Amino acid sequence: MYKHLLRPLLFKIAPETIHHLIVGMLRIIHYIPGGRLLMRACFTVRHPSLEREVFGLRFPNPIGLAAGFDKDAEVYDEIAALGFGFVEVGTITPKPQPGNPRPRLFRLPKDQALINRMGFNNHGLENAVRNLRRRNWYDPYRHKPTTLLGGNLGKNTLTPNEAAPADYLRLFRRLYEYVNYFVINVSCPNVANLAHLQDKDNLHQILRGLVEFRRGQNQYRPILLKISPDLTQAQIDDMIDVMMECGIDGIVATNTTTSREGLQTSPEVIEHIGKGGLSGKPLTKRSLEIVRYIHEKTQGNFPIIGVGGIMTPDDALAMLDAGACLIQVYTGFIYNGPGFVRKICKRLKQRAEQAATIQEAKTTKAPETQRTEAAESEATLSSQATKTTEMHASTGTTGTVDALPSEGTDATAVSEKPTEIPQTSKSPMADTSLAIEATNTPAETSNTSGEPTSTALTPEPSAPEAPEAPDPTQPTPTDHKPEA
Ligand SMILES: Cc1cc2nc3c(=O)[nH]c(=O)nc-3n(C[C@H](O)[C@H](O)[C@H](O)COP(=O)(O)O)c2cc1C
């Protein structure tokens, strides 16, 4: 219904206009008694197999809304009512800023992609705090907000990189009591020179202040780094080093790419659109590759939020199987509509149930019928695995293959990962489209940016740095339970 009726209509309107309309509608729902409950009833899938415990927080399901949609923390509860397990608000900057001139958001329907150069448009820190305070005023579960929130932090465009640590610290301190985890965004391609902050020294300077501030707090807030898909392997290795050295809790991989490789949209249109970060389907393979690389390199010791090009439930499965503990969607949500999270959740639940059936049949003396049922489920899983594999093979990834059950495999090992609580080695936890469619959108810039990314990522066989012992000066994991 969304794809065939609503989307064609919505896609006739400039993407950023639609975005504002949708946010406006969600705000109205906020004031309609029972509105959110009704939405929840329609869109939310609840099942124990969907729950995840990651960096000390309990997520009702592993699917979050990526940063950039609710930049000013206006509608996170309403978005969560669409079935999301968590919402990342921001990017928030200390001072309000208008972002780049419009048009700055473009659809590429042929590629199921978006290009944006929003440039951290937002109403600033104090406005976000006002909105986040409302969280408790209006939530019926007053002392137990149902929506888990991430706060995505960025420096103001006019702040020189040397002064960036002060921007991030100011945001971190002020928002500390309002969000459940933080993401340090140093990877947006639309803010001049921001990506330079991904250098080791710059990152150390930013993160040191945050970790020191956190040390003095009663409540623990996980800090994650959001990285670019355009990093080289050596740069990703640096990120991993920084995480280990600074006591960072995890990585969000990835932001949008400046690459324009392999697009179906004509080069003329792409050139008309100009600069910006590309998201959606063209990003699927690269994000997956990076998540898998980091997961292998860190031996699963650091939680990864996998984001980038998750356009189908199978993409979501592939991302989780590549090592992501949680995933986020943005462009996939725009292209698939409000039922997207529900679809993913149902797919995850279905696979968990199938795996459980197989496990049960294997571990108990199953009657013949049960064995037959298990054999059928296994056959279904295998054929689904083959499909996913074929799909990802066609895009150069290996998808879910290694995580799906095969003859003789322990099915528990292939179920979703609720039991695999990532051990952070250092933290105390263990220590809209806008403007115009690409097909008809010229923009003021005609420069196609896009340094292609380095391709194959191969983790070295050597073991990564040994995780440090938890810092005894930090509160224990129970101390760090996010406040309800
Ligand atoms: C219009 C738009 C605005 C975005 N704004 C932000 C932002 O403010 N901060 C951020 O960290 N990422 C931002 N992103 C990046 C997304 O959070 C996500 O990392 C990226 O789009 C890849 O995921 P996707 O392919 O599911 O869209 C934005 C993406 C889009 C499309």
C-alpha cells in the first residue's frame, strides 16, 4: 500500500517539504489522546527473541531510527510508536544553525538512495533540551520513558576544528541526563573539514574530556563513535585503537558516503545534484563490509550499531549476522514506509522461532512429527539462507551464510543474538525528501564529489589488543543502568 499508493504521491513533493509535513503530523499525534498507543498497536512487534542488551541498556528490539530524521528531538516518542526499538536524535550542535542552502536533499529512486548535504541544520542545544524535558512531562510512564534515546553530537560549522572538543563537551554535559547513549559524529561529509576530526589525535582530544566528565557521574552513558564509510582500512584500524585507548563503548558504522560508484541514475543528474552524502542501497555492501571487518578485528568485543543501506529485512539480518548488535535505518524507512520496522521485526522473530524449533527437535527425543517439522523449518531456513546469500553474492557480500544453521550445526549459535551481550572491554559496562527527485533536479553545484572508498577489508590474523581490565574507579555495571 505504501509503496504503490502513498509513496508515489509523497515522492511528487520536494523531499524536505515532505519531511517537515511528516514531522508535523507526528507532532499532532503527540497531542491526540491514545494516538501513540494506537500506532504502537499497529506497528510494534514484541517478542523476547527481539530483545537485546547492549552496553547495559535493554532494547525492546534491535532496530533504531538513524540520526538526521529527528534532528531537534521533537517526535522521538511518536517515531518509537512506529515500532522502533530506539531513536537517535540529532545531530545537535551547541548553537542553532541553518545548515546548507536548499535544495539540499535529493531522491535517487532508480538507486533507492538519497543524497543529502543538510549540513547539521538544527535549532541548537537549548531547544533540544526543552524538547527532551517534555519527554517526562507527557509520557504516561513518566518515570520510565519507553523510548531509548541516543544523542548524536556535532560541532557547529563555524567552530574551528581546534575548538571542537569544547563544543562536544558542552553538548555532552548538558544532554547527559536526557539521553541514554551518545554518538560522537565526526563523519558527516557535509560539514567542511569535519572528517579531519577522525584523525587519532583530534579524536583523543575530543573523547578525553567526555570520558573524564563521565567518570564523575553516577549514571553511566555509553559513548559511541560514528564513522564514515569512506575510511581506509588503516583509518578504521586507528578508530579501533582510539576506542580501546579512550574507553569508548562502541561504533556506529556508517554515515553517508561521498562515493558515487555504481549508480543507475544518470551521471548528468548526479552532477547536477552536486556534493552530498549518499545513503541507501548503494551503501549496503560497504557498510556491511565495515561492520564485519570491525567485528572480526575486535573479536566481537565492541558493540557495533550497523547502519547504511538496510533496505530490506534480509539486509537487516545480514547486518546482524555480520556482527552488529543493533541496526539503524533511515533511507530504507523513507523508501519502505512506516511498516518497515514491523516487517524487519517479523522476519527476525520468524528466524528465531525456526532456529528454536530446530534446536528443540535436536535436543529432545522428538516424536517423528516434530522431527519432520524441524526438518521442514531447517529446509526453509536453508533456502532462505541461500536466497540471502545469492542476493548478497550479487552485491559482493556474504550475508547470512555463516550464521545460518546447516547439518550438524548447533542451532542456538544461529539464532539472533539476544544472548550475545557484547562485552565492552573498557567501559564499566564491562567498562524527505526534499528538493526534487534526482530525475529532474538540477542543483546549484555541479561538482560530483566522491572519493571512492578503499574496497576489500581484510582483518589481520593477529589478535587485537588485549582488552583492558575494567576501571575500578568507574561505577559497576549495575550502577550504570540507564535511569528509568
Ligand atoms: C537526510 C539525511 C540527514 C542525515 N543527517 C544526519 C545527521 O544529522 N547526523 C548523522 O550522524 N547522520 C545523519 N545522516 C546519516 C544517517 O544517520 C545514516 O548514517 C546514513 O543515512 C546511512 O543509513 P541509510 O542508508 O539507512 O540512510 C543523515 C542521512 C540523511 C539521508
